[in-house]
Amino acid sequence: MKLVIQIPAWNEEAALPATLAELPSAVPGFDKVEMQVVDDGSADSTAAVAAAHGARVVRLPTHRGLAAAFMAGLAAALEAGADVIVNTDADGQYDPAAIPALTEPILAGRADMVLGDRGVATIAHFSLAKRWLQRLGASVVRFLSGVPVFDATTGFRAFSRRAAAHLNCFTTFTYTLESLIQAGLAGFQVTSVPVATRPPSRPSRLFRSTTGYVLLQSAGLIRLIFIYRPLRLLLTIAALLLLPSLALFARFGYFYLTGLSPAGHVQSLIAAAVLGIAGLQLAVLAVLADLVAVNRRLLEELRARERARR
């Protein structure tokens, strides 16, 4: 059994030495443990520092963002023959002593993906807005995928080879929420184990402010809903338009048929027609979007089988 511990990194030459030095060289249940750093187009010596500390380096030619670096790392780890992949951060916020706890459910066959649950409600350095968004993100993930998760944005997680082969991120900001949704829709077992975290040693490289984080994550959540549940969402919106349309048609019909105002209330008819047409168009769009989603899932399954055979 082979374990690959991967670290997506962007301009992390200062933090990497301490982080890599803490990673275990042996983990129970594995014959081989390898370190892998995904250099996301760094302008500093991130790649050289990683190689000097014994890590395999996967280098992206330009800075493409966390999601792209994460996916490039998974692909490289699969090609290297990884049976289990653990993802962690370059800044050392996650205690690597928890890696055996992350991998044990996969080795025991109880899970395909294991999350390091930080207990976000109790993290002192999280603002109220960030805690609220964390809870919202977890709620959206549970709604879209059925995965029982309460820390959806943790970057400390383990993947079986089968799960890693299925993942494919369409959003660019981060992989955390989308990978969970994909795992749930694919029927993978996802579980969580509590992990300790450390206070941040530097400002986040992923976002510049809490407001920016909230805006980016909110936009990402909306996009994920449209990507993974288009039928349910668009039909709901269509129903919200069609119901008042029917009510307005009924109102016009009542006044017209009773003769109370046969020439009036044309505004009700016009509003009903506009709402009805919009609702029908959304309903048709919902069906088309669902067909696209089904086609995407079929392509993902074919891609996963090809990646798993490598």
C-alpha cells in the first residue's frame, strides 16, 4: 500500500521546510509514504525547496489557483501509484499527527473520503461572518449531495484511489465544496475525524479579506447549485413563476366571464402571459440542463475508470 501526502503550494518557500519536516515518513498500514508538493506557478523557490526536502514536485507553469493545483496533484499521485492520498496545507495549520486517523477508515474499508473536522464553531481566529459561511457551505453540501458533513471547507482530507479518480473540479476558487458534492453524488462513503489546528502563521493566500472570502464562496455556492442540481433549482423557480401566472389568468377569467368587467383587467392577462412564458421557458431549460448534467456524469465515470487503470 502506498500513501502520497500532497501539498498544494504557491510562493511557500518560507513555510515549506517546517511543514515538510513534520510529515511522517511511515504511517500504519502503508508500505511506502511519499511527499508531493504541487507548485502552483510560484515566483519564488517553492519547487527547489520542496525538492531539497525530498518531495516529488508537480509544477504548473503559471498560477492557476488552488482547485487546479489540487487536481494536478491528484492526477500525479494516481500516476505514481498511490492507493491513498492525503491533502494538507503548506502553512502547517494542520497537525500531521492526525494522518493515521485520516487514513484508517479508508484502510478499513469504511470510507472513500475522510475529512479532518476542525470544529469550525469553536475556532477562535474565525470571524462571525466566516463561521456563518462555513455553516452555510456545509448545509449546501448536505443538501446537494446528502453527505453528512459539518466542516466542508477543511483542506485536511484523505482520499481512496477510487474517490480520487472520480473527482473533477469545475470551479476555480477552491476544490473543497465541489469535491464533497461529487463524492456524494457518486455514492462514496464520506466520514469525518476531529483534528487539531494551529493559529495562522500568516495571512491567507487564497483571499485577501473576510469580505472577499464571503463573496467568492457565495458565488461558488450558487454556481455549484446550478451545476449539480439544475433540474430541482430551475423547476422550483419555474413553479414560482407559473403559480402566480395561473392566479392572474384565473383573476382575468373571473372578471371576464362574470361580466363584471369584460373589457378591463387586461393588465392581469398581460402579466399572466409574461410570467407563464418565462416559467415554461425555465421548465424547458431545466430539462435540458438535467440532460447536460447526466451526460457530464457519464463522461466523469469514463474518465475515472481510465485514471484508475493507470
